[in-house]
Amino acid sequence: MNHLLDVTRRHFFRDCGIGVGKMALAGLVAESLGSQSQAAALAAAGPLEPRPPHTPGRAKAVIQLFMAGAPSQLDLFDHKPKLAAIEGKPIPPEVIGGQRYAFIRSDAAVLGPQYAFARHGQCGAELSTMLPHLATVVDDIAIVKSCRTDQFNHAPAQIFMNCGFAQPGRPSLGSWVSYGIGSESRDLPAFVVMSTGSGISGGSANWSSGFLPSVYTGTRFRNAGSPILNVDSPDGVDRRMAADTLDVVEALNRRRLALDGDPEITTRIANYEMAHRLQTSAPELMNLADETPETLALYGCTPGEASFARACLIARRLVERGVRFITIYHEGWDGHSDVAGNVKTNCTKTDRASAALVADLKRRGMLDSTLVVWGGEFGRTPMVEASAVLGRSKGRDHHPNAFTMWLAGGGIRGGVTYGETDELGFHIARDEVHVHDLQATILHCLGLDHERLTYRYQGRDFRLTDVHGHVVRGILS
């Protein structure tokens, strides 16, 4: 017995006749075969073919209204009269703790709410006067006032919100959803991205498929004219010639796929096929002539004119045609100066259409199966940002500790206000919702278990929520 206890791991590796190198090689081979079999299974079934979720989900599609730049929750959703009472005074140091900011000192003065608030609907939710249209659908939405993120700069915070990780390279939420349950559309991409502002800090990393096969990457649509450039065949190439050319290219690609099993070849085949179908489906999608004047007025949409309203209406049409995930980025909420003007400008562009989307989906019987998510990458500070050098006054800095988002439809209980912040809107006081919790909840509404939706890469199983995340059951219907 004592002799057996003296056998160490070093003795085992010396005497077993295998060696660490061979064991490591075996592990790498097994991992490679596992990844190849995973990719091969997707390729054989069709990477975007509809697949059943882990459990029956209420939502079949998601429309993400991403307010890039971070709206001021204190001037829109989270009314704090205490801020008005102590405006101009330094925020108490015990509130700040060790928090640091990009553009303001920790002893910056308090800035009160820039707009009045009122209660609306049967639920009595409190909203700023800057959201008159959202007030009309407040009984259909869940307002979450206790969101928190780990990031305090725009690009990493946007990527974190979308990908569960602050650095580029991980799959985005829309990519995970497409990978998990495929698409119900054969004529349009599974995951579509639009934008209605001047630029997105996190760039294309926000809709990247990361280490997933690139067929799951979001497809960027233009907000006016043809959604994708160069989809139409060039002069002199009729539909018959284009179809014959695609047939030859597909045959060659499938021959190479059979030899290599490379999932990127599957992506290439799918992209050629999709481009061909888009020649018909894209013009029909973007033509709003079949929308009634009532619907156009509801959104505040002018056909042919690029706007957030038009993007929201296109999003509804995409869902009708089976597209699984749509993200609309509206940039411009970064209110470092004149936060009141920033809020007013952006609400003028987005409030009517955001509310119209909820109302339109509901009247068409689509809201129960479509999840709408509204929010930015973080919140804004209760303290004022002012800098003569930078030409800033009456603004608010980045605030990751507490911010507000709202959700509607697709398994979400309407008329709910969830979570609470302290009297200064600085810290979460009740029912914290971390970014990973939000991601887990979105996947849950689609019937996807965030702990089971994984992909093996570089020796481990990755998931959107990493090793974190809990479903926020308090907002579920």
C-alpha cells in the first residue's frame, strides 16, 4: 500500500508508455474532430434551416432598438426629485466611493432632472414628458430601471452588451440566435443590422459572428435605396445567365466542401444563394407602397427618406418575412454637453417610431411572438459635466452603475417597472439586472437556455453569457 502511495504523476507519465506530448496531441485531435463534426452537422442540415429551441419559446424573432451613445435615464425614465433639491451641490463623497469618470471629477455638482415626469397607463409608470408616444403603450412594456454593466466607455460597452465580452472576437447576440434556431426566411438574411446615425463606436464587432461560422454574421442594410449595394446583375447578364453561373459556382463549392469540410465554404454557398434571392426580395422589402397612409403616419415615416421611423417599419416587415434578429442602431445619445437638448433631439427622432413599432406589432397579432428591446450601452451620471476647455456645459458623463432599458412582447409582461435605484439614481437599490442577465433573458424568451447554447472553440465550450447570467423572471409573463 505504501509503495502505491509513493507513485507520483511524474512516475505515471514516465512508465505509462504514452507521454505528455502524445496525450496533448490526442486532446488536440479530439478537439479538432469535435469542432469539425459540429461544423459538418450544421453544414449537412443547412446552417440557417429552422431548428427547434431547447424549450418552447414565446418569441420567434427579436427587434433590438440600440440607442448608441447611452440615453440619460435620469431625464427619461428614472425620476429623482432629490437631485432637483440638491442641484448645484457636490454629490456626497460616500455615494461616489472609489468610482472614477472619464470627463468629470468625483466631487462634481449634482444636475437635476431636465424635464418633468408624469404617470401613465393603468400601471402608472412614470415617464419624462419627452416620451409622449411611449406613454401610450406603457402598459405593453416592462421598464427595467436596475441595469448594470462592467464597461464605462462606448466601444467596449456596446460590444459587451452585444457579445457578452468587451473585446472584439466573440459572437454577437444575433449570431448566437441564428446559430441556435436558424431562420424562417429563405429570401432574406437571418440577422439584419441597420443604423440611423453618424457612426457606431463598437463598429462591426457588434454584429460579428466571432468564432462561429461567418454565415451567422449580421448583414448590414442601408437605410435608403437598395439595402445592399451590387446585388443587381450587371448590364448584359440576364437572370438565366446569372442562374447558370451560380449553378456552376455552387457545384464547384460543394465539391470542395465534400473534400475539406470547411464551414466557410458552406457560408460561401449560402451567400451566393442569398444574393441571388435578394435580387427579388430586397426591392419588395424596401418598397413601402403597400403600407397604408395610416401606418406611415403611425410611425412618422416618409417613404424613401432615411430615418429611424423607416428603419422600424422595415424591421416589422423583416419579421413578417421570417427574419430572426434585427438590430437598429440609433447613434447620437452621448450627452456630454446640453443633455436636455440631446434628449429632446433624439426623442423627437425615436419616440414616435419606437412606440409605433410596439402598437403596430400588437394590432397585427405579432407582439406575442416578437421581442422588442430598447436601450443603450450604459447610463448617465447624476452629476453635471462642464468643461470650458472642451466647450461643455450641463451635460452628463458615462455611468455604468445604473441605467434603464425597456422590453416588450415575446414573453415579457407588460405594465411592469422592475428594479430600483437609490434616491440619487447612482446605485442600484433593488433587483439588479446585469448585462449577462439581460442576455440570458432574451435567449430564454426565444426558448434558448443560455447555459446550453454553446460552441466549442480553442479547447472549451463558449457561450454568450460566459459563466454568468440569470433569467430575469420578474419581467416574464
